[in-house]
Amino acid sequence: MATVTLVPALALALDPLSILLWLVVGLIAGFLASRLMRGGGYGLVGDIVVGLIGALIGGFLAGLLGLGSFGLIGTIIVAFIGACILIAILRAVSGSAGRRRR
């Protein structure tokens, strides 16, 4: 019976408007984070991916801190913070890997 109640929630989360909204949030958050972190950016698709993964990281951290976000602006802010953290991690990993190769 629990599976039956999860299916409508999953269908609601995967409707085309929700997917489009998450892509827009990811693009905005990834673009802003790449500019703030003084990088060249990752291109359109890369910025969306960084923003979406950043939204997961930011949402996870906000949940740990007991913070909630309301509305589109709050979601973008949380995704932006997560994207900045992701870019910092990516640069730390790629920087350390680059130094090892030399």
C-alpha cells in the first residue's frame, strides 16, 4: 500500500513544469556560483549540472542545520550556496590531482 501512495508524489515531482523549474534554478545557481568563485564557468550544461548538484548539497546542509527555504528565491539561494561548495571541492580535488602529476 505504501508504494501506491508514493507513485502520485513521484509523478507530481517529475511533471514537465517541475523539471523545467529545477533546470532554471540549476542554471541560475550554477552561473552565479561560477561567477562568484571567479572561474570561467562550465558552459550552459555544466552550470546546470553544478547548480543541480549544488541544490542537493545545499538542501542537505540546510536540513542538517534545521533551515528551510520558501519559494523560488530561497531555493535559488540554497542551490547557490551548495554550488559554491561544490565548485570549491572540485577545484581542491583537481588542483591537488594536477600537482601530483607534475
